[in-house]
Amino acid sequence: MFKKIVIICLLLLFSSVPRTAHGEPDDNPSEGSGSYLPDNRVLKVGFDPQSPPYQFIRDDRYVGFNIDLIEKVAEDQNFYVKYVPLSINQSIEALREGEIDIILGVPFRAEYSEVVDFTDRYLTSSVGVLVPADSPIKELTDLQGKRVAIQYDTMEYEFLKNIRNIHYHSAHNAKTGLEVVYKGRADAYVGNQITAKYLLNEKGLDSEYRFLDSHLLPLEYSFAVQKGNYLLMHHLNVGIRHLKLTDSYSGIYNKWFENFESPLSEKLKKIREALIFIVILALIIFLLGFRWNRTLQREVNRKTKDLQTMNLSLKEQVQKTKNSDQFKEQILESSARGVVTCDHNGIITTINRVALDMMGEKRKPEGIKASNFPFLWNMLEGNIDETIKSGKKIIGKEQELTLPQRGTCFIRYDIQPLYNFEKKTTGALLMFEDITTEKTIKDQLQEQEKSQALIQLVAGLAHEIRNPLTSIKTFVQLIPIKMDNERFRSEISTLVPKEIERLNQLVEGLINYAKPGSKEAKPINLEKLIQSTIILFKQEAENKNINIDWELESELWIEADESQISQVLINIFLNAIESMDNKRKNMNEQTALTFSIRAYQAGNEVVVALSDEGEGMTEEETRKIFEPFYTSKTSGTGLGLSLSKQYIMENKGSLMVESKPGSGSVFELRFPKKEN
């Protein structure tokens, strides 16, 4: 009987050991095309070096809980470790490109799981709110109207950024975020509690600050590997499991977190210890039997008081949960966008006031199918089923709709899947906003950019038009003198029509570019469109000692809006000629520069490559040139290339650029080929 009791106690003790968050590792991982182990068993490990005590730099050495843990796992699995300090976003990109093998200390986020795979969870923490000890802030709702320091591009940043009545101060890391609070430029700091405690302790400021009792978000830390690399993930999971079955894990944990556990972890630890104590006490009472009857009675009374205390604590937790729900409701109602959630049957479960106002409804239609409201269903129809079934996200889609109170408007909306704790889709989230004013201003700016390009084009064509007019005038003046000359009559009948045709092409090109477009996609022969653009710029290029070299395949048909593609070509021509002209002036270049145009078919695509020998751009300039209002010119609007990329994308194409300072730039346009 005694052995059975001992076995039961041991089972209860082992059940208190934390389990992994993402399931046990597969003992027989599938070695698919994405599975691999690094050469020479050297793991290239990316990590953020500004996250103490998880991973940071001390005395020119990489130290921290995650550093110790990965080294123990590597030792257990016969690997070597090479560290690469990167930010979390740089690490994700480096992992995607195969430049590193592992990312340390990645908190689980749904968007990350689309590009990486996570190992078993090896650590749990939480996000809290830190305020000065004498601050009047007691609850999350007290943050309204306050200044909050928060680390950029984190789970807590994504969670809180849509709150209208909180003023944010974004920081690159926890240390700089806390510095803002120290200097009194923020009323609170939101972030990882353990990291904040460590930094406070390092400065000796523990007694001057406190955390609110409410916890915003749990944080589950894992290692991240390249998507589909199940073989490496298996080795890491086995190593983590081995460490947890020995004293190695607890030794590393106590080394770094013994004095910095979050309040939530401390409460769980106390509850676990209390449960173990109760089990042992119950065992002793059971063995002593009736001899300890009076002692048992006293213990029961004591436990009753403990239960009363726990019941009171539970009531407090319920109240805090209500406050948290109210806070979430406040976030929903403070959003400037309309927000609607639906379950898998298309029934509305949540809606905010902005959405009701745009729909013209006074009462919340929760529990009613979204298909009963045409305004909502125009956005959800054909999208909600795909979002719920496949988890597909629809971002930034625009549509012209009729609002009950406003008439015809342009709406931009997003549709994203909703997940439960098992990461199964339970519904869809619809967010939308009225962009009618934005679209009107955008159209005006587009017309302004087109007008500016037209002015530059006309200025460059003045000399081109003057040349054929001079030739025609000369022939006309010679008619009375050489009318009887047979050779003269032959030349005038041949050359004058050619000059008139040349004039006609120039004027026709200008008219086609300047006239308002209907924005209608139709079959276009790119060869002819490029040739007509070359005609407009050929004389201006020659005047600036620039050669235009072209090689165009015939019958390059695409389906697109001709006006938009023409404006893209003109913008690139203008930029290229201006860049090469500036290079010649700045470098006193005497030899002719070349602007090359190549158009050809590549598989099912039509490719147009435009290469200049101009000033070129730096990597930073190359990254920014497609951003609206970005320009390196003193008189530019910064909209030319931004609009060009938008036009190309609207016509199902792509626009890429490669450039080096001093070597020029190459713009590459690609379109789906249309069979003529």
C-alpha cells in the first residue's frame, strides 16, 4: 500500500514539470527537400544582442540564458556554434535566405510561423506595464492620455498601436525604451517583464518602479529554423528534452532568472509548491491515521482559511479579467477603421461604432448573418470562405461601394482569419475605411506629375519640331527658282512628305500622351509604343551627346492601359537622360553616353530592360525610389517612379531596378504575354 502511495506522489511531482508549447519532437522526422544539417555541423546562430538576460554582450562576450542553452544543446547533439548578431527582422530574412541556421529566443507569433518553423517551447514569460512607484496608474485603462514607451515591431507594439488615446514613444530596444521613462519623457513602459527587471536591477532602480498586476500578453520562447527543416528542428527538440530531464536546464534557468522571475512565474511557482506541500502533508496524515486526528483537524481549519484567501484572490482575478475585457472593448471602439468579426457561418459576432456609422445602422447586428447587409457582403462575398478554409489574408483591397449616408465612396479593406488557442480558424476579421478623399488627392497628384512630365517633354521637342519646319521652308522658298529643275522636283516630292510625316509622328505622340485616358486595359504592341517614345526623345538625347540604342523584338503584345504604360516609359526616359546629362556636367565627360532599350519575350512574359550610363544610385536610394514623395532632385515631386510602379502593378506587371553609383541604372519591366 505504501509503495502505491509513493508512486502516486512521484507521478504528481513529474506532472508539475513544464511541458513544451508546440508538441513533442518527432522521433522520425521527414527528411524532405527542405531538411538539412549545416556543413561541418557548425550552426550559424542569429540573435538580437540587446535582450538581457536572454542574450546580450558583456565584456565583449556573448552571454545570457539563450546563449548558455544553445551551447548545451549543441554539445548534446554534437554541433558547433557560430554567432551572428542581428535584429529579429534581419534574422528572419537571413534565415529565409539560408545565411543562418537558427534564430535564438523567438517569441511565437503567427506571422513568423508562415516563414519559419519553431522548436518546442523552452521558456515562458509575459508582457507587463512598468510605471514609477508613485505613479497613479493602477490598471490598464489608466493608460488613456498617457505617454507610453514601447519597443518597435514586437507583439506588444502590434497589440497596442491601434489605441487612439495613448501616445507612443517607439524604441529600438528595451534599454532605450526604459531610458525614456527614466528621463520622465514617458509615463509607462510596456515590454518583457524579465528584461525590464534585469535592466532596473543593473541600474539599482528596483525600488523606484513597479509593475501593474495585469499581464498584457504571454511570451513563449523557442528556437526558429528555416521553414521545412524538420531534421535540424528534430535535433534541437531532442537536445532541449535531454536538458530538461537533467539538472542542466534548471542550472541555467536559476543562473539567469532566479532573481528576475515575472510575477506570473512567481505565482505559478508558489502554487506548484503549495500543491506539492499538500500532497506530502496528505501522505503523512494518511500514514499516521487516527493518531494525528487532532492535528489533521487543525490542518483542515488552516486549509479552509487558505481556500477562503484563494477564493478572495480568485474574485480579484475575475475583476481584473473584466477590466481587461473592457480595455479590449476600448481598443475596438477607439479604432479609426470599421471593424467586424464573423464566425465560420458568416454570422456577425463583433462590430464597432465606426462600422455601424458607415453602414447606417443604429443597433449592433450581432448574431445576424453578414449577407443581410449589402455593404458588408460586397466585401466578404467570395473572400470569407477562402479566408476561413485556407487562412488566406486579403490586405489593402480597394472597391467602389455605396454607403447609406454618404453615397458612392471608395473603400479600402482587409480580411484576416481568426484563430483559437489550437490555431484553428474560427472566423474572419474585416477592417475597412473610407478613402474617397485620399483617392481624389491621389488622382490630382497623378495628373500633376503627368503635367510636369509633359512640360519637360514639350521643352525637349521644340528643337525637334523646328528642324523639319526649316527643311520644308527652304524647299518652299526655292520653288520659284528651281521649279523647272527635274532633280529639285524629285527631291521636294520625296523629302517634304518625309519631314511632314516626321512632324506628324511627333505631334501625334504628344497628343496621345497628353489626352485624358479612360484607364481601359486593351491589347498593346509594346514594340510600337517604345518606338513612338524613342521618337519623342531622340533629338533631345542627341543634343546632349547621348546615344539611344534599341533592340526590339516584333509582335510583343500585352494587355494593359496604354496611357499608363506610356507615362511609365516617359518617366524612365526623362530620368535616364537627366541622370546622364548631370553625369557629363559633373565629371566633364566628353565621350557620348548610351541609353539602351531591349524588349524581348522570355517564356510567357514580355520583358523591357532600360539601361542608362548615368550617375547611378546607392543601395539606400534604390530601396526608397518607389516610395511616394521621395526624390533626390531639388525640384522633383517624388511621385514619378512611385506612380510608375503602381501603374505597372495595376496592369499585372512588375518593375525592378538595379543600380550602382557611377555605373548607371537598369530598370526592368515584366508583363504577362498576350497572344495576338
